[in-house]
Amino acid sequence: MKDRFYKRRRPVRRALIILAVVILLCALLFVILFFALQRYIIHTPDGVRLDIPALRSMLPPIPEVVE
């Protein structure tokens, strides 16, 4: 009886391990992208904006900051 129960739980454990690995990879990717794109973050009076040079033609123009 104990062997049957253990064999049934094995796929659940594998699924949880795979889910944990996927979540950790997503978190790592988010942190890497955050630090890689940090130089393109611009603070404007309207809020925070992401200005990526390759995407400038698709986004509306960024207003100049008046101090």
C-alpha cells in the first residue's frame, strides 16, 4: 500500500519542481531585464517612461523636461 501511494505522488513532485524552476527563471529574467533597461528609464512630469532607441518610431515623442 505504501509503494502505491509513493508512486502516485512522484508526478506531483516533478510538476512542482518544474513549476519552481519556471518561476525562478522568470524572476531571473525580470531582474536581468530591469537592470539592462535601467539606462533607458526616463522620469518625466507625466511619470516614468521607457525610451528604447529601436522603438522610438513606434512610440509618441517624449516631452522635454522644463526646470
